[in-house]
Amino acid sequence: MTDDYDAVVYDLDGTLVRLAVDWAAAAEPIKPILREHGADADADDALDLLPVAESMGLAEEVEPHLAAAERAGARDSERLPLLDELAAADGPVGICSLNCEAACRLALDAHGVPNATDVIVGRDSVPERKPHPQPLLTAMQKLGATPERTLFVGDSDSDAETARRAGTAFRRV
């Protein structure tokens, strides 16, 4: 299926690898920051707290905690079968992820494919994040690809929505 496209862009967590992150534990250092500013911080998943932090203008305070958990989880991540597809690709490939860019690079390195792609667009690479199309469009632009000739491969409804908004084909894994 990937041979039908000029470029393939992959999501990371749940698609190529499974980050070893305890998202509930990762939320613990974030909750006091949000509560200090009067926010409801009862979510048990650090990623669920990110939109709250963003809406309050606290993303810069929260990001280091979230990124640290992702980087640690990338080092111990589980390799998923699709990583072999990315590593063996002979055409332009990239990564578009909700995880920070450093965690994406660390996960590839941990599984022996650090040079599989130089195009990685993480949560911290552009101002918008998935399902906004900008991260995927940025990855395509860096690959020199067009939406009509790009396949986005991911594991979530958010990934499917990102592909739809960016005008690319989508394959769910």
C-alpha cells in the first residue's frame, strides 16, 4: 500500500513503538502547577492535562514535565512491527507525533533506527498539535511531498482526523 504514495508519514506512539510511560505518574508533577492557578486538575493522564494547561497559558511550565516522562519512556519503549516498515522504506518517510520531538528521536535510537528519517515533527516542533493539520503539513513540506501523494499511518481517531484535515490518505494500525 505504501508503494502507491510519494511519501509516508507515521505517528509514533502506538504505531511504531509503545512508549513506556506511566501517564498517571507523569500527571503528578503537573497537577500542582494547574491547581496553583485555579484549574481542575483531576485527570489521571498527563496528556489530558495538556489542553487545560494550554488554555490557561501554562503550557511552557507543564511541557518539561511531560517531555521528561516521554523521553524516559522512549528509552524503554516497545518496538512495534511497523517500525520495520519505516526502517526498510526506500522513499521519503517522516514522523508526526503528539510526543515531543526528542522522545521520537530517542525511541528510534533505542531500536537501532536513528537514521530512518530526519523529518520528525513532534508536539514541540510547531505551534499547533494534532488533530490540527499543521504538524502533518509541516512534515510533508519538509519531505517535499503533497497531501494528495502522502499516506499518514496512525493508530487513533485523532490521527485519522489529522489526515482528513491535511488532505492525505490514512491507514489505521
